[in-house]
Amino acid sequence: MTTIRVLIADDQMMVRQGFTVLLNAEPDIEVVGQAVDGLDALTQVAELAPDVVLMDVRMPRLGGIEATRRLTEPAGATVKVLVLTTFDLDEYVYEALRAGASGFLLKDASAEELAHAVRVVAAGEALLAPNLTKRLIAEFSRVTSSPRAPLKDRVGDLTERETEVLSLIAQGLTNGEIAQRLVLAEQTVKSHVGRILCKLGLRDRTQAAVFAYETGLIRPTGY
């Protein structure tokens, strides 16, 4: 059994210790370190090489958004970041997703939800809690004032089918659901997703969803 190595970065000791106890109770997860802020997280990631970082957004010295960006931007970076938040519609969480986080988790999540989230992110299957993540991305991409024209130009690199798959990813559909919608084999959808991420230079499905909203490929509705 492969053990998932986790680092917890949060300035609240009770949060760090509580999550450590919950995760260490899982047979396939090990908490290898606890960081008190973003700078501490960067140091410990370099030393301990965790698979997943549970990252609080608001921390002293260096916050979770910039720490996430520094961890995920370098070429070849493999560590996954799961953002911790107290409520889902949080503009800071949205910025963390833009910075490279693979998803987010509410701090009041159950032990089962916490362990599941860590396993999903470690496996590279991002976009946790699709409904919440989609709502968050849609809300803050709708109100953002920064132009994203350079991103929009990159959509042209995609084929018509890849563009269609990207729009469905942004709506929170899984590969299986996309396969049913488009009457394709699931493996074919998986191949399309891989090519989309490669062509657009994106890390995972969460980044693909952010991209789709910010380029206007998907229009936020009902928020």
C-alpha cells in the first residue's frame, strides 16, 4: 500500500493537531509535518517532500495564496495543495485556485470527508466538491475586473471536441458523465482531458475549470 504523505499548514495549533489525529488514523495516510505559516510550509515541503499540503489561506508572514503559487509554479512541481477554509464562497479561496490549488475543503469537514479529499487530490483527480467549487469559480470570475484576453487566445489551440470537453469539465462533470453526455468511451474522454491540460499548460481539472470561466467559454448563471 502506498502511503500518502501530508503536510498541514495552519496558524491554529488546534486545527493542525486535530487534522493530524484524524489523518494518522487512516492506514494509507501519514502526516509528516505541521507548518505554522506559508514560509514554514515552503521550507518543510522542500525538506519533507509531501504529496499533499493542507493549506490555510490566512496565515501570518506568508499567506496560503502566495505559498500555493510558489509551490505549484516551478516546472516539474508535483506537490498538490488542498486549501482549507471556513466557508465556501470565499474570494481568497478563489484566488488560491487561480494560484494553483487543486481544490478546497471546509474546516468543519468530517474525518471521512477529509481523508477522501486527501486521497482524491493525491491521485490527481482535482475539482473537489464539484458543486461548491463550480459555484465559487463562477461567482468570483463573474465579478473579477481583470481582463483575461491572453488566456482567451489559448482556447484557439483546442479542437472543437476538446473545447466541448473543457466546457463540461467546468460544469463539474466527471469523465464518466462526460463520456455519457458525448457518447464516447471514458478512456477517450480521459485522453481528451490530458491533451487539454497539456495544450493549455494547466495542472489539473480545477485549473481547467478556472480557465474556462475566466476566458468566457462558460458563462456564470444563476449566481
